[in-house]
Amino acid sequence: MIGSRFSYIGRILALLQVLPGILAWGKEGHYAICKIAEGFLNEDAATTVKALLPDYAKGDLAAVCSWADEIRHNFHWRWSGPLHYVDTPDFRCNYEYCRDCHDLSGNKDRCVTGAIFNYSMQLMTYHESKSTSEWKYNLTEALMFLSHFIGDVHQPLHVGFTGDAGGNTIIVRWYRRKTNLHHVWDDMIIDSALKTFYNSDRAIMIQALQRNITDGWSSDIASWGNCSSEYLVCPDLYASESINLACKFAYRNATPGSTLSDDYFLSRLPVVEKRLAQSGVRLAATLNRLFASKPLPSHFTTGDGSNASRGWLRIKGSVQGPTLI
């Protein structure tokens, strides 16, 4: 019992040491995801998104796509930290909501997929709240959280192994720079691509991704955006894809102390670019469903049949943090 307690404390301390690196995709990646999503929003969703965005965003969803990372280390928002990722058992290379979606203290539903279900449920109340002028949730925050977390769940190491905190404790070199594997996937692959292929211009990178979506991946767009027929959101699918990619690409040939250079960079960049594109398309498809002006059939749900037992997170306020309902 004592041993397990010290193991738990040790894991907390290890995570605190690497916590600054747990920022999926970094600012450039999240901006690209939301900019791609803006191009796939239908009229209803685009109008609702602009209505919910804070004034300082000036109608640009991409401008607030990193908000959830920017506030997470603020004392009042620390409760949101576990909502950015979901850890899975070491080397199993699979994800299960009921097994994996919990925080370090074992609180259920406190993970990125649980957060996506939660904030989707909140955003579903928009039209009802607008018609009655009774706002049960802060839907501006819900929109900014959801837009960010759909990006997070597509980063393979945000659905990584528990034992290495999603690659945060795997120390490697990215060319000559010492870093950790998680940071490589959050930032360094994208940063290297910007410098190598896009003249350090984010707009050029986004245009290239958009061209790939309409050309190279055009036949996949419909399937990317779809959930099962009765679901509005499907983050469990995205998480399962991510842990599979983590095992096939992120962890492979990236042992502690190794140097990752051209071979790793050039073979992993296509994976990163496709996940960014999928994130954008799926974020738009999700918002299109959630903000549909016509009522959806009664059989539509924000998750699978286990939702009644798994419970929903309701954010009562940024200071109080989340509680179960």
C-alpha cells in the first residue's frame, strides 16, 4: 500500500516536471486545425460560431484555438489539465473509454474524450438557450475547449502510454536539440516542416494542407467527418486511431537517448499533416451537426449507449472546476 502510494506521488512529480510539454500540436498546429475547420463550416455553424466567439477573436475561430493551452497553468484553470489527453496501458496499443478515461486520482470521465463528449453536450443547448434566453452553460468557453480538444485527441501521443506520460519522459535529441518525444510530436515536426518546406510561413503550410484535402484526400473527406449514424460526436474513434499511430510511428525507433533526424522526420511528417487535416475536417463536421438549425432526430446522441452510466461532466465555473452530474 505504501509502495503504491509513493509510486503515485512519483508519477505526479514526474508529470509536473514535464507538464509544460503537454501541449498538443503547439500553437501553429492548433491554428492550422481551426483555420481548416472554418473552411468546412456550413452557414448555420459559421453563424453560431461567430456569435459565440469572444469579441477579441474578431470572428476568427483559429485565433482562440490555443486558448485552452494558454489558460491551463493559471491557478483557476488547473482542473482542466487532465482534459487534454488520455493515457492507455503500456504497449497494449488500444484505447477503451471505461478503462482509460480518468485523471491521475482515478476520477472517471476526466480525459480528452470525456471532455469532448461534455462540451459537445453543452453546445447542443445553444438553440434552446437562445430561444428562451436562459443560458445554462458558458458556451463561449465550451466552443473554445471543444475546438482545442478535438485537435488534442488527434495528436498520437495525447493517447500514449501511461508509463511514459505520452512520451514526455522519453528523452531524445531532435537533430542536435535535447527534448522529449512528446514535444517532438507537439511542435518540432511541425516547426521543422515550416522551416524546410514552407519558408517559415504558417499560411503557406495551411494552404498546402487545404490543397491535400481537396485533391489527395478528397475521397476520404466524407468518411473523416462521419460518425456512426446515431452519433453527433465520436472521439473514441479518434482516440483509437491515435494510439494505433503512436505505436506504429511515434514510439517506433524513438528509444530514450536516441537521435531523431531526417529518417524519422520525413517518415512521420505525412502522419502529422494528415492528422492536422483530419482534425480540421472533423471539428467542422462536429460543429455542423451540433449547430444544425433543424432539430435532429430523437435517436441522435452525443455518445454511445454507456453514457448514462459513465456520467457527464458539467463545468460549474472556472474557479470551482468540474463536477459530475
